[in-house]
Amino acid sequence: MSANDMRIATAMAQVAEDLGESTDLHETLTRITRCACETIPGVDFASISVRYRDGHLTTFAPTDEITTRADTLQYEMREGPCFSAASDRNIVNSVDIGTDPRWPTYGPAAAALGLKSQLALSFYENSQSRGALNLYSSKGGLLSDQEALAELFAKHAAIAMGHVHAVDGLHDAMETRKVIGQAIGIAMERYSIDEDRAFEFLIRVSQTGNVKLRDVASEIVKDANRVRADA
């Protein structure tokens, strides 16, 4: 294995380890974009764009202010590799962004920032949003043969976002179960009924009032806490 291959393998192993250790989305994505700059030949700057279902885009983990500015230009102009990759499932490569006829407005603006070439790779996160890894170079043409390596980082970003949301979903489910359990206990004590009847009571209130079961349970717990505080 060459020194370059070893460096790449080490970087990817570190990113993979980060995915298992961190549930902080910003921290994990920042490590991914930083490692992309350190590992992929020719990459000077990197960021991740997320396009939400309502159409608006947001930048995560930019490695430099110039990246944020370039991303924002593409969002506002609605053109450029970053915008295209976040809007459609594809890989968009421009070896000379300043003269690329596909982006007559963004291209010259990017060149004015000192950017020469750009590579953007889309990845799907879930039905609510779509992401893209954005790679920028201050030298022309250097990213044209880096798509395979860049795809590894894009896949890591997709896994990271899915992992964090899975953890968040599990946390929400546990919190919901906890508050419903508390409400059942309160109903059992207040109305002298068993656990099954208490749960049926919560469901009946939820259906009658057209209110989510968790919200019903939360209100019962809050009311009980207020009574205890006033006692």
C-alpha cells in the first residue's frame, strides 16, 4: 500500500469511527468535510448542502468562509454544481467553473472568489431532505478524476445524517414512552383503576379531543405536578 493509500485509509477509518462515537450532526459532518480536504487530491474547500422538501437549502460544516459564500451564491442564483447535485440525484463536475456554459451567472461569480473547479455529489438522506457534498478547488481540472474517492465521503455523510436522526428518533420514542407511563400511573392513582383501564382512559381522551396521545399524557403529568406544587 502506497503512502497516499495509507493516508486515505487512515482518514476513512477515522471518519467511520466518528460515526459510531458521535451523535452530534454538526461535529460529525465537520470531520467529514475536513477529512475530505485533507485526503482528496486537489480539494481546498468543502461543505455539505441540504435541500429540504419545501425547496430551501442550508449549508452544513463549511471548511472556510469562501465555501459558505460560494454555496450561498448557488442557492440565490439557483444554478451551479452544488445546487444541481442537491436538487437531483447525480454527480456534477466542472473542471473550469468560470467558463462552464451550464452556469453563466454563477461561474464568473465563483471565479471571482478564486475558485477554478468544483465537484458536487448528491446523496439521499430521507424523504424530507436531500444532501450534497460540495468540493472546491482553487486550481482548474484537478477534481475530474476524484469522483470515486469523493463518493466515499458522500456516503459517509449520508450514513452520519441517518445515524443521528435514528438516535434522535429513538430518544423521542423513549421520552414518549416515559411520559405515557407517568400519566398511566397518575390515572391509576387518581381514579383507582388498573393499568389497562388507565391506558384505555388516555386513548379515549386522545380520540375524543383529537389530540396526540403524548400530548394528553404530558398535560396529565403537568397537571399532577402543579397540584403537588400547590399542596
